[in-house]
Amino acid sequence: MTGVLRDPRRGDLPHAPARRGGVPNLGPRAAAGNRAALLAAAREVFGSAGTGAPLSAVAKRAGVGQGSLYRHFPERIDLVVAVFEEQVAAVEELAATPGVGLPELLGLVTRHAVESVGFVDLVRSGVPDGRLAGLGDRVAVALGTRLEDATAAGDVPPGTTSDDLLLAVSMVAGGLSGVGAADRVPRAARAWELLGFEVRIPA
């Protein structure tokens, strides 16, 4: 069989040829790992230098070539949306956990804002992308699952709606723009206190 190597210890099971130097060529199997590495790198690079940071810095931090970056994320906004989607999925996962209340959900959303000020600034600049609106809707649904209990417990002002929750998140996140990393959590906590919301921001 041309192009296939056989391991005599494993019978007739083929394995992929190795690259020069003996490193296996993983091909498509490496795509998921590259994508995850790019998302992690984007959170770090954009979180510290803003979303205007060179994409080459993201690729370098992820340990992949720029070609791989552009295959996964053809445009800068695609990378931003992917990071937001990852954060929204984390909020939805927490919302599905029994015993978790609105203060914890708002705390996780706030933690994401604290670590992603550059992303917040880009969204607030008015970049048109329907995917961002869809992600906002998903956050509203997740937060809304705990709104009734939070209202009854006095964790939010009476009459608060799901739309109010998103507005409050936007206000708090906007207040973090231009604030140094060490001061963002105290600033966010104070903002929630002024709004009358009980929020528990994770460390």
C-alpha cells in the first residue's frame, strides 16, 4: 500500500507517515488544538494590548503560523466573536448548574469583562456584526433564568427585567475602559453596588 507505514507490533493497522525529523504529521487532527491555542492567545494579547494588537502577536503567542490563524479566523472580528462565544458558553454552563444564583452569573460576566476590556471597547465602537447581538441575546436568556429568584431575594432592584440586566452589564463593562488591570475588579464591584445589584465576582 503506497504511502502507508505498518507497525509489525500492531498487525495491519496503518499509521500516518512522519514529517522530517520524526514529528508526526497530524493534519486535520491538529486543527482543534490550533484553534484552542489561538483563542487562548487572543484573550491574553487583546486583553493586555487591545483588539488593535497585531494578529501576528496572537499567532506567535499561540505557537502557530499566521496561515493557520487566517484559516480559522479570516477577519479580526471573527476572532473576537469566537472569544465572546466561548465566554457566553461558560455563562450558559454555569446557569445550568443547580444552586447557582444571579449574583454568581453576573460575577462571571463581570470577570470576563475585567479580563477582556479590549473586546468590550471594540463592541462599544459600533462594529456591525449580527453575531455579537445573538451572543448578547444568549447572555440575557442565561441571566433571566435566575431573575425571579434574585428579585425575591432582594439581590436586584424591584422591577428589574432581562433587558435591564444587559443594560447594567454594558454600563459596568463600559466603566472599565481605560482603567488599569489592578483597579478593574474594585471599580466593577463599586459600580454594581451603586446600581443596587448583589454580584459575586470570582477570583
